[in-house]
Amino acid sequence: MPFALDRRSFLSGTAGFIALHPFSARAAANQAHLRIMETTDLHVHVFPYDYYADKPRDTVGLARTAALIQAVRDEAANALLIDNGDFLQGNPMGDYIAYERGMKDGDTHPVIQAMNTLGFDASTLGNHEFNYGLDFLMKSLAGADFPVVNANVALELGSDPTRDKTLVPPYVILEHKVTDGAGTEHPIKVGLIGFAPPQVMTWDRRHLEGKVQARDILETAKAYIPQMKERGADIIVVLSHSGIGAADASDGMENAAIPLAGLDGVDAILTGHSHLVFPSPDYAGFAGADVTAGTLMGTPATMGGFWGSHMGLIDLLVEKDGAEWRVVSAMSEARPISQRNDDRSITPLVESDAEVLASVGVEHEETLTYVRRAVGKTDAPLHSYFALVADDPSVQIVSIAQLWYIAQMLKGTDHEGLPILSAAAPFKAGGRGGPEYFTDVPAGDVAIKNVSDLYLYPNTARAVRVTGQQVKDWLERSAGIFNQVTPGAQDVVLLNPEFPSYNFDVIDGVTYQIDLSQPSKYDPKGVLVEAGANRIVNLMYDGAPLDMAAEFIIATNNYRAGGGGDFPGASGETTVFEGPDTNRDVIVRYIVEKGTISPRADGNWSFAPLPGTTVLFDTGPAATAYLDQVDLTIEEAGDGPDGFARFRIRL
Ligand code: MN
Ligand code: MG
């Protein structure tokens, strides 16, 4: 049947409405419709399941994306399926395989198994492929029934990129077949080349130093693309595990997709790494990006979200001109697996593919056991009932793990040797979340699923470089959560309800007291309102008053470092390290490595004494059980509003 008459060639959306894709309808005798499907940043999400929360989740899972893939394949044979990297790490299934089950020779990694089941044509390496080391990576790749390409990570560098001894093949030229508008089948050679951010050398230094080296993405691409052309590639598709960032190239840039798309010879570009969607308003206003046309520098491009949330799709209308194929028209889109409704509920748009689910069914069950079972021990209860009024172990464990991680990441950089402090806030601390909304992990075993309770948000780790003055002002900003208290006053309501607990950063590595008799320097939004105010007193570092001119590193998260909460010293400008790892992963790694953790609060902050003064503090009723463990003069004071329990603190 002539391709142009194939009425199954386009399944519109998911409603089952079948229409002809315009490229299929239009393809002439010397033209063909070539489709390229992308998954990216799967991070081991095969089942639509959140292993941290231990419940199903409709926004994730390759088993769901598989339904979109199958729909496209049902329409036409001219489709390639490509993964854009970050498949091996990023959820508890990945950790289970890496930390528990291991990869013996001959084992197949579950995400590779699922990809094999779907018949992927190729993949590239993302930065997270390196998280468990090269041996684990190579054993995992050995099970892939498809080529995995990357051109800019090399075991040995040569005199130019094409002479490097790369870790995996730099590119592959697939001998694909397309059917033209007259129904004639033609061979077409599709060249696929892959790139990862060269920052892997920092992010995974402990695994990579002395073993591989990474090159600049653009330098490498410019060297290889002419060679791919010489070797017969008709069409070149770039697998950019590098996000959409600046239009201007800079040396070693992490998010190089726009200048990469602009290189001669690039016919289409698959992007990822940023966990966003292209084309979509995510990238409106980016120089070089056209979110309406779906192009970067005029080249068709896609980014399929993350964790299987979307399938990226590029449709090319290719034309044979003598011996050469060229792209005459292109379209791109990103198809979602679910939709968010106005009331914030989620409706799945597709059902899971049973074969893909079955391919990792055993590992799914094993992962459930893994997240529910102890991976470490805590010798102190981890609860947040008093996290806003006293130094607290649930915040302390986050601080400790961040500090441990950032110290590793800054090794060998210009920032090594600076004192490292760590900032963390209680995320679950009642407030609008209600009287049950607290972290509460008893002493004893810690399971992986508890970690989501310790770190609620999927933030990524950051380090900022600040002055002593900025450290103090950061704490002044935090201290705005408290109402001002007149010395000698009785039963003053302590907390300002307008101030969310996630902006109450405690900084570990310094010691300080908060003088509630002083006005707050900042309002709840972070606006400077009392320039001369000093709530933070007795601020000490290493046993001496903090030097306001000295420099410090603060370990934190991307929200804070990027200006979230408008903290002094955290405007984005002061960021010196942007980690690819989530704070949650950092905590899991820390617990796995340490075995038993001792997140005892070190009492590095407290209220300055105000003799004869009392304040009222509302928290969860379950706090009563821990009253004797908190370092405060505190007593029960009846019921608070809305199911909260009220306590009286003697300052
Ligand atoms: Mn990723
Ligand atoms: Mg502390």
C-alpha cells in the first residue's frame, strides 16, 4: 500500500481519532516520512510507581510512554526509537540494583530489559549513567540490544576528538528503511551521535578521575559530524544529553543544545538533561528557540520531559535528491502520558504496556521490598515537632548529608579549603499542612521510603560562596518566622503564620542565638524592613565571633541558591556548585554509606534567654511523647486551633 494512503499513519492524541499525518499525505514518489521518537531522563522509571511514597503515580513510567510509542509504530514502520540518557539512576529501583542486588556478568539491568522489550534503536549516555561507577555502567550496557553512543567521554584523548579512544562508540550509522510516497522502499542511513555534559568529571569525580576524560560538546561535534557525512550518513540526529540553554557557545558549556543544533550537518536534535519539555512554553523567550515551530536554530528539536512523562517526537519529511537525502519539512512535539486538571488532579492519558511491566515485574517486587526494609539505622528519632523552636535531628540529618556531599564536590576546586556550612529547613512542620503534617521516623531502622519524609522536595544540591555578613543576614531572614516578643510578656504567640517553614533555614557549622526581643530585619517575603535590627546574636564560627568579611561555603538546594525565599547571599550569583544529584539521593547515599546514622541535634542554635517571658507554640499532638527530649523549658498548654496541640515555652 502506498505510504500516503496508509490511513493508520497518524493516531492523533489518545482519543483514538485516526487522521493522516500531513507528511504521509504529502509524500511524493521521492519523499518519505521519517519519525524519530525520544524518551529521555527515564531515571529507571519503568512502572508508574513512586517508590519513595510507596504508591502508584500516573505521571511517570516507561510502561506508559510505551503506549505512545506503540501508537506511533502502529501508524507507520518508518519510526526510530531513541533514548537520550539518564536511564540507569534516579529512583529506588536503580539504587536497589546498584547497592543491593549488584550487576554480575550476564545480568540484565531492569531498565535495559524494559528498553530491550520496547526495541529501542539506540541510546546515549546521560551524566547519571556515571553515578555508580564505570564497572557498573559497562556491565549494564552489555545487556543492551541496541547501540549506546557518546562522543565526548574518552578513555584516552587523541590529538583531536576523532582520535580519542571513547568509552563507548562515539556514533552509529543505522541502516534504516523508509517507504516513499509511491510505496517504494529505500535504504536511508541515519547517523546518531551522543553527548553528555563534560561536568561529569566534577559530579562523578570519585568514579571517573584518572579513568576517563570529557571534552567540550561543541568541539567534539564539529570534529565528528564531517566524518559521519563522509562515512555515508544521510541524516544526522544529535542525541544531546545536554539541555537547552544559552545560544552563544562557551567553553565546556553544560547546556549546549542550541549551539549544537546550529552546527552544519545537524538535521534533528534530541535534548534532555533539564527535565523540561520542548516544544513548550518552558522555553518561550530563549534566544534561538522557536517553541511554535519546535526548532532550535531552525533545526527540529524535542525534549520529552523526564521519568517517562512524555514521548518526544520529531517528524521529518525527507526527499531523495540524486544519491542524497535531505530534510524538506519537519515538525516536532512532546506527547504527555498524563494531564493535570484544573483542580490539580492527574488523569492518565494512556494505559501501561503489559509486556513492559512484565519485563521488570520481578525487580519491581524486589524494589518494593527494598524500600520497605531497613537500609540503615538511626539511633535518634527523626521528627520535626519542635524543628521551629529548637535544633532538630530531622533537619540535622539533611545538613550533615549535604555537608558530606558538598565537601566531596568541592575537592580540587578553587573553593576547596573554605569552611563549609550547611543550610536546611523543616519542610513538614505543621502550618497549613495540618496537625499531622510532620516528619516522624522512630529511632531504629530507617527504610528508603522514610527518606522522602526527611526530604520532601525533588530539589538538587547546590553550594553558594558567601561572606560572614551574608551568613548572618541569611539567619536574620530565617528568624523572621518569629513574632517579636517584649521581655517579660506572657503567652505571646511565637510563630508568624505568614511565614512558611521551608524558609526557616537552620545553618549548621556556626552557633548562634535568636533574640526574640528584637524586631525582624526582614519581612516574611524577604524584604529588608529594619536595616539595623539584630535578632541573630552570639554568632560564632570555630569558637570565635564570626568574621563578617570571611568567606564561607553554604551547602543548600537549587531553590534557595537560585533566589527562592529571597535570602541574602542566595540570588543565583553566588552559586559555585550546581549538583546534578537530588538532596534526597544525597541523603540515601549518606545513609547507605554510613550504615548507622547519628543525627543527634548538636544544639548549635537556641533562643537567647528572656527571663520571665513565655511564648505559645502550636505543633502536632504527637509531640507530647517527645517533650522530655527537647532542649527547652516547655509544658503543655491545652489545645491549639484545628487539631494542633499548644505548648508554652519559658524563654
Ligand atoms: Mn536527568
Ligand atoms: Mg544543628
